[in-house]
Amino acid sequence: MILTLAGLSTPSFAQDGSNLPEIQRDFEEINNGTNPTLLTTQFGVQYQFNQINSNLNTGLFEAFYTKPFGDGSRAFRLTVPGSDSPFNANPIFGGQPGVEFTLGDISLTYIDVFHLTERNGAAFTFELFLDTAQTDRAGYGQFVGETSAFYAWFLSNGAIFAPAWVQTFGLQGGNAQGVNVNTTTLDFYYVPKLKNPRFYLTFDPAIIHDWENDKTFGSLQVTAGMLTGKAFGGDGQVFIKPGILFGGDRPAEWSIQVGYKVLNF
């Protein structure tokens, strides 16, 4: 899940952006969604292509909506996924012949930024995956919970470093085939400060351990995004997220995700 996208570098300008052209300062003031402690209303769509091996690939479409509430330090997010896989057309896995695209597990997420200063911030989330997938391979086959907690440092050069712990676990003790979910992810999210605020980069290396199958592998995802201007009452954005998985236990080889979202409306 990685692809190096060139042309973006760390800045040499002052933090207040006073030496930027007017359009640059306008982009500097826009919340582009890379700061995980700065919640904002978002709506978007994205599609991820996954190369499992040389003979097999799958896809995942997602539409999502995030809405802060209260003082803006908490939010809810709704995600509706669509699974695009040859497994969905196989009756062995509960599929319908000829139909590869089907509904996945809809999820609801609660986000709480419980600590925030000028130098650091912390939050936790809880995501509930509903058992809505139409085939056995399009979802978990059971209700699943996912908790995460992260601590973000806002570095003196304008970058953000926000390591996180993520735990994904089945809530019903297994699906119809007796397969349960118990996975730990250590994530090391990093956002450099770029010279041109219209663009952004994020680096997302992670270590994943599947406790049920005693497998460990690594991943690296890199997101490159660009603000496209005003749209639908907010700020439009396009992004691409390539990545790669490492280790003999990896469940896939690489992936690439593309998407569009509107923020701050």
C-alpha cells in the first residue's frame, strides 16, 4: 500500500503564513482533515483496490459521513461499505452467481477528543460494525467492535505525530463458521508540514497482530491529498492512498485507494 508521490516538501515559512500569497494563506486556514484532534463535518466516497496475490484482487467502496456535536470535541461517523470481490459471486460463500458487488458491514463510530492543548492532544474512538454484509466474505459475519486510542504531538516544525493503539474484536464469539476476530494494531501516524498548504501528505506505518491465527505483519500507507476549492458549501478535496504490506503472514500484497470528500460544511 505505498507509492512515492514527489513534489511536496517540508516548509521554511513562518507558522503564521504571513509571507505566503493570499491564496496560500486561505488554504493555510482550512482544516484539511489531517489533524486527528480537529474534528469537522465531512462527507466523502472512496474506493480501494486490493491485490491479494498475482491471481486475485478485491475492492472496497465506502461512503462516509462525520458530524461533530457538543463543543466540537466529539463526533459520530457513519460508514456504508460495498464489497467488490469474486468471492461474493460464489454460492459457497453465500454469494449470488454473477454478482460481485454487494453490501458490507455498515459501521457507526464515536470519537472523543478528551485532551487538547497547543502542544498535544489525545482521543479515543469506538466503532461498531453491524452484521449487514450480504455474503460471508463481504464482512465479519458477526457484530464486531473496534476501540482505538491515540496521543498526538504537534511538533515545533508544524508536523504532527500521533501513534495509536487499535483493538478489533468479535462481540459474538465467532461467525457461522466459528471464526472469531481479535486483532491488535500499533499505528504510527505522521503528517509533515508542507510548503504549499493546498497539498498534504500523511505517512501511516503499522504493525498488526492477529491473535486468533497467531499471525503478524506490517503495512505502510501514504496519503497524498489536494484541496480543490469550495464545493457543496464546504471545502473539496481529492486524495490517493497507495500502500504495501510486509511479512510472510500478510493477507495481501498491496492496495491503492482514491477518493473525494467535502469538509467544513
